Amino acid sequence: NTVWELLQGVLKLSNTLYGKTLDLKDSIKLLAPGPIELLDSTVSQDSKKQAEAVDLIKPSSDPQPPDLTESERQQRFSFAVSQVLDMPLTDQQMMLQTTNTMERFKKQKVLLEQAQQYLAAQVSLKKAFGLKLDADDEDEKPES
């Protein structure tokens, strides 16, 4: 749950800082921890079919297939998170080669906490100096 919450927090800060409205892929949302009803409302039917096509989830009308154990769901979620983290390819490969899912989650937690602190600091600094929080504003002149 912590990795999922941190990932959402980092995405929100990033969107705030850069003036974007990016979202996580539905295939990750399907594997994320939490009540299925909440996750199901954020996932489109087309995305479910696409996720099934690339084998990120097993084909089923249920967003979390009954034959997917909690351990398998956690493992797939940890791999999906590893793929979206911004890190050098060698680090990403090392993360993906980690055989223990809980170890992978611990590494992801550290990376996401660092990213969250960095982005929060950037947002605070831009606000403190009256700079716009928008990637489209290239000159970053103070607001009047």
C-alpha cells in the first residue's frame, strides 16, 4: 500500500510542478492494492482488454482475477512500478532482477520517498518565489 500511495503522491506533485495531467496506466491500477470497486471505476474496458493482451493481467471480467493470488498480484504490481520509475536502465534492470518482491518494494519505497521530497521542495520553492507551476511557461518569470 505504501508504494502505491507514494507513487500516486509523486505523480500528483509532478503534475502540479509541470502543469500536466498525466495518469498511471490502467494495467497498473488493476494490480494496485485497494478495494476493487474503487480501482474498477478508474479503469476503462478498453484498457482492461489491452492489459489482458500484453498479459499484465489474466483475462477475466473481474478486474482482479480470482486465480491471481495476492502474492502474484503483489509481484506483478512491483514489476509494473519498476517499469514506470524514472531511473537509469541498469538500476531498473537490477530492480527487475530482484527475486524477492518485498525487497523490490523496499527499494521502490526509498526511490519514491526521495522523488516525493525532491518534487515537494521544487513546488515549495516555485511557490515561494512566485513562479508559475507550469511546464508551458518557459521563462519562469515571477507572477505580479
